[in-house]
Amino acid sequence: MMMMTKWKIGTRIIKTAVGVALSVFLAQWAGLQFYTMAGVLTMLCIQVTRKKSLQTSGKRIGACFLGLLLSFFLFDWIGYHPATLFLTVIILLPLLVKLRLQDGVTTSMVVILQIYTQKEFTIPLFLNEMGLVGIGVGVALLMNLYMPKRENQMSAVQQKLESNFALILREFAVYLRRGESEWDGREMLETAELLEQMETMAIQNMENQLFRKDDDYYRTYSMRAKQFELLEAMLPIISSLYEQVPHAERLANFLDKLSEQIYDDEHAYVLLEELREMRKMHKTQPLPVTRAEFETRASLYHLFNEMEHFLMLYREGKLQQRAV
């Protein structure tokens, strides 16, 4: 039996529907020709963020104005013939690409075809086209003033991500104590997916804040992404420690403590000092005798470095936060 797909209407769909209807109504009420074009412009200019909406609107306005200028010169000089239309398109498209206005190619072509249909370029027609552009873009920007708040969703992703970090560190500690683990590593794959979600939401959150250049949530994402890279680097190191590791219990206890305080970056400084003391103690151990001991010591040294970098990322995050 075929399962029914859940039908969901999102905020952007509602904004687009209201915006299209409003822009067409305003253009028709103003007595503009081709008033449905205002609705098309509104639909094209409503984007997922305010910044993207502004960028798209600016490009479409520029493309439409360029299309109007080309129509005025070419149709007036050469005439309203298919050959002139061909020449207009040949000139317009490279110009739009050169000026980085290619997103507005559809709307500029609609403007050109409307003028071609009228077989004349007059001031009232020019004002009509600019009125359609103004209403279509203006309504789109008005609709995009409202953006749904996603703080709860972002917070949930962040908490799940930090929970995975804590579990991964605890599993590292288990392996150090036992030399084996039944952990399947599922959280590593899940964390990579969570980071992708977090990045998307962080960027959208930034682009909805037009007068801010940075964002706390994006800084948190950036720090966690770098820390996850370090966790990925630690995994093969820890899994290679087959020999009995000196101070394995103390190192495992340290990882347990780090997992408990993963949510609180204030304790990172204390943990960093503790880690450095452990590394000093490790250096006082007798020199390795066998190859296996040497490889174990080298792996531990690498592990200490990765954990130090992991903790220092908290400090960098704090410094960036204070600089803003």
C-alpha cells in the first residue's frame, strides 16, 4: 500500500503566495500594463534570507534597466524586427554576465519582449515597466522583512552536537582503559551531518541580520567544526594504542572530565593546564626500549598535541567574541 506523503506549507510558500497576489493587485490597481509581471518579479525575489533577497532584487532591477536601455537604442534605430531581437539578446546576455547580473536575465527578457510586442518605446511605456519592477521588487522585500525565528531549532542542533562530542570522548576513554570497545562510531557520522545543518542555519542567521558582520552562533559552529576535525584525527591514534599506555587511567579520567565539561568553555583553561602537567609527567618516563613502546609513546605525544589544540580552540573563540 502506497504511503501518503505529508503535505507541508512552509513560511516561504505563504510569503510567496501573499506577495504575488499583493503585487498583482497593486499593479492592476495602478492601471499598469502587463501587471502580472509584478507577481513574477515578487516570486523570483523572495529568497531564504534577507541578504539574498536584497542581492537578487538589486540584480533584477539592474538587468531590467539594462534591457530597457538596449530596447530603446536598438529597436528605435533598427526597427522592430526578429533580427533586432536576435541582436538584442546577443548583446544583452554577455553584458549581464560581465556585470554579474545574470540572475536577472529572465526578467530583462520579459521586459524586452513586452516592448517588442508594443512596437514602440515611449515614456509612458518606460514608466510602466519601471512601475512593474518597483512594485514586484518592493513587495518581495516587504514580505522578506518577516523571517521566522529559528533559535529553538538552532539550540536543539547545538545541544545534540555537544552531546555527541561528550559521548565520543567517553568512548575514547573506554578504549584507553580496556584496550577495546564495542562502540560502532555512529555518532561520528551523525556529528558530521549535524555540523552541515548547523552551518546552513548559522549562515542563514547571519544573512538575516543585515547590520551585523558576525554572529555568535556561527562562531560556535566554526569552533565545533574545527574541534570535530581534531576528534577525527584522535580516533585512529587512540585505536592504534594496543600496548599498555602509561598513565592510561589518568588520561581516560581526563577525557571523562572533558566530556562532562564540553558545554562549559570556562573550564577549558583549567583542563588545559592539567593536560600540560600530564604531558610533562609523560616526558619524565624512561626512554622506550622496544619498537612497540616507541610507537606507543609517539602516538601519545601526538594525542596530547591534538587534545591541546582541542582545548585552545575555546580560548580562540573567547578572544573572537571579545573582539566583536
